[in-house]
Amino acid sequence: MVGSLIYQSIVEGARVPHEVDRLKKAYNTDAGYDLQVFLPDHLTVKIGPGEKKMVGTGVRVQIPEGYVGLLFGRSSLATKTPFQLANCVGVIDCGYTGEVKLVVRNTSSKEDMWLSADDRIAQLVVVPIFSGGATRVSELSSSEHERGEGGFGSTGYTVLKNQVDLVV
């Protein structure tokens, strides 16, 4: 992708971190553009245990042809909160120009989760896509690769005998 990602703030006050008028990465070398929750009048939204809600970002993007926008939850929230994007990874095709929205799930069975206006909750990563068609065949040809149909642990796996919590 040459140039810059084109975007539009579609709601008065909608923005992404750091600047009102630019979609921006925290660091130039970051893969993703940070996305914030947009709520009118800087309100908060409650997501109860096990619930999911759609929240807007107030931003529209123009994904270039030959690319796709992938939406990921921020890893810091996944480690510190019961937050999760409900579909794990969102997809923005190049033809979609509506508001970027996120379906957020509270994975806790006990605690409410609160999202506030301007919370950075997701990242938009833009990557090239394979644009070839699909050809149906009755049988796949032999491959130079040894793997074949092996998958889901076919090369071995380790079972942890004593689970240890990761301390950060």
C-alpha cells in the first residue's frame, strides 16, 4: 500500500488517539491504527456479564482495492479486562465505507464491564489479499510439501502437567 490510509470522522468529536484530524498509530512502526470508542456526550456504556454490544468508532475508512482491513482487540485489554471482540477478528472489505463498528463481549461471568468514550479498544491492520478466483477440482495434486493432511497437533504437542499462572 503506497501513500496513506484515507479516513473520515463522521460524528462531531469522533477521533482516534493523539489527534482529532488523523487516523494514527502510536508509533510509526506499529502494524495497527488504534481505534477508540465513540459515545455521544462522552457517556459510558455498561456491558453485563456474558453480554455483547455494538459500539461505534465514529470513523469511516477507505480500504484500498487489493487490501483488507482487519480489526483486532488490543492485547493490553485482553490481559487486564474481561474484554473481547465478539467475532475475534473483524473484516473490512475495500468496498465497505460505513462506520467502523466493533461488537464487544464481556467474557466475565460475574463482573460488569464499562467502556468510556475515547477508550482505545481495537486496532485496524491493513494487509494485502489474494485476489485470484477459486477453481474446483475432483482431487488435489501431489504437493512438494510433506505435511499433506496433517494438522491439529499432527507434529506433536505438549500437555502441561502442572498449570502455572503467568505473572506479568
